[in-house]
Amino acid sequence: RMNILLIVVDTLRASRLGCYGYPLPVSPRIDALAREGLLFENCIAPGIPTTPAHTTLYTGLHPIEHNIVSHGGAVDLDRKIDVLPELLQQTGVTTAAVDNLVDIKPWLGRGYEFYINPSFRHKLRLMITAEEVNARAIPWLMSHSRESFFLFVHYWDPHTPYAPPTGYERFYPKSRDRFSAQFNSMERLKEQPLWRMFGDIWFNKLGPVTDADYVSSLYDAEIRYVDDGIAALLEALEASGAADDTMVVLVGDHGESLTEHDIYFDHHGLYEDVVRVPLIIRAPGRVRAGNRHPGMVSHIDVAPTIMAAAGGPVSPAMRGRDLLAGSLSPDEPIVCCECTWQAKWGVRTSNRKYIESRKPDHHNMPLYELYDLVADPNEQVNLAPNRPDEVQQWHTWLNEWITHALERCGRSEDPLEAQELTLGKRWYR
């Protein structure tokens, strides 16, 4: 069986990496990891943001099944639902996390023999840097590399606020003036809660920036910084002598919207910028280097893939698949949901995106959205007004799917309606 190094990069958008087609040199080590292993071109997050996403990664269940659909909500994970670290621990694997998610919800720390939380140095815990994470992760790796281990490393860069160290701010054109009156792309942000949330600790420090592209360039700089952190971690894995026996899984919990669809520097909205995340697996002897899988996979598949590689039995309760078990079944629609800033369901296929709102949202988007992902990959043209029959088909399909999924779980109420918005209360009060 293989050791497992699971790297989750918070808020990492797939389309902002070189290996996913981004033209700027923000991710040289991640790109190299993709060349060394298998890249999944269309990995979808069924639940966003952080808490639903990580609960899905840990359980191999859809959010409608584990019932965690919002960030910071009142619902707790049922203790009867197994989580990945517990299952691995039961097989004799030494489990460790360098992470602070247990600050958010206790079940995200279940099953770890070693739980290292170096974020206490920060009043705002998500300001922990890749360097601080590595200062704890690398010594642990070096001292436990001869054991059968599962090590989870959670990097918070490039989550907001984007605050890269000096020397990484190299992606904004030198010819542009970020304070120029010719730009007004930051004005809309001032009407959104993020401006109030991060004003004193971020935007005021940036000065009177008028160009939103400058803030987006800081997101790129954060990726470049965390890429160096990942490089140092993988170098340590090599130095430990355990690299050939270790499967490395790199995944994003969700992406980021950088002004698209009126969503500024945040991760709500079931659009590709947020729900399409990177997933790369390097497993020496099991995965041929340089492969790319074009079909759809999701967070639900990560836990069973890790369990199989670690030599443990894959829980029959998990809905996902072992992604390394051979040919994957044809693409089936992936249902996505969010219930933090807004309450929406979505269906993602290989060529379509359907989004259905449970209530009006602050961005004034229509209650029904339909996009052709082939002709319109940036989801700019809503086909719903002109395709009522197709909208009705997707509406029927989605709500039948929700009903059947709830019946399997012994529940009847749509969780997006049963559970109130959490962060969204700041917007709708």
C-alpha cells in the first residue's frame, strides 16, 4: 500500500494554473507535478465553500447526503458517518494534519493522531502562510517518513485577503497605474459585504485602488507564493526517501471569482470559476506520468481513491469511485449546491450548466440560468429565457434527483431551504 500526502490549496481556481491553460507563469511546481502524474481536466466541487467542500472530500458523500451545505452552519455531521482519517487510522496508518479547519467544525479533526494547528499566531486564522504551514509539516514528514502515513496539508494561500510576500507582486503590468481615475472597476465591490469585511485589514492597506485587475494580479501572486511552498514540501518528501512509496494528491476545495458575474474576490456562485477545481494525482508505479483525464470527476471521488491506494477497504457508504481503478464510467451530471451567501442548486454536464435559485440573490441574477459550456465557456449568455422547454426538463430532473437523494437519507426537506444562509445574513438583513 502507498503513503498518502493530501495537499488541499484553499480557493485555488483551476483555470488560473499553467497546467490548466493559464498563460502567466504562476504555478511552475504544480505544473511539473501534473507532468509527473495524472491531471483531471474537469474536477467539480459539489458543495461550496470550505466546510461543505472538505466534508465531501472526507466522506466521499454528496452534500445532500452528509447534510453540510453551508459554511459555519448550525448542522453537525452525523457521528455515524465515517471520515477518511478515521478509516485510515483503523487500517494502521499514522494520520496527521497541518491545518486549522477544526476551528470551524470539530468533525474536520476526527481521526488524526497528530493534529497540528499553527494558525494561533494570527488573529484572523486564514492569514496563515505557506511558510508557516511548511515549518510544521516538513519536520513531521521527515520524522515519520518510515511509517505508513497519511499527511493532510492545508494551504490557505490564495484565500482572501490576497497578501503575497514582497517579491511576488509581479503579475500586474508595469505600464498601468492601479490608482488611475481612468478605472472604475472597484466601485461595484464597495456595495458588497466583502468591502466591509476586509476594509481595514486589506483594502485600506492597498490604498485607493481603482483597477480590479490589480487585485486579481495579487491572487496570481499568492498562487506563485504557495507554489513555492508546495515545491519545498515535495522536495522534503524526496529527501525523506518516501517519495516512491507516496501518492501525492493535490486538489482545490473551491475556486474564486475575480469580478466575474458581479462576484468580487470571493467563492460563491456555481460558475466554473468557483466549482471547477484542480485535481492532480502522482502515484509512482500506479499512475503513468503526463496523462490527462478529460471526463468529469468530483470531490466525492477523492476519499475512495485514497482509501484504495492506502490498502484499506473502500466504505460501501461512499458514493465516489476509485479514480485509479481503470476506465471510468461515462460522465453523469454532477449536482452542485451552495447555501452560504446565496441558496442555489446547479447541474453540471460535459457541455451544459443549469443553475436554479431557491430565492433571489443580491447580484440580481435570474432564478434560472442555462449555459452552453462549449460555445460559452465563460458562462456569459444565459440561454434560459429562450429555452423554456430545456429549462423545464432540467428543473424536473434536478428536483427529482433531490427528492430521491433525500429519500435515501431518510429526510424530506431540501437542505437549502431547511438551513438558513450563514454569511449571507450580512447581505439580506
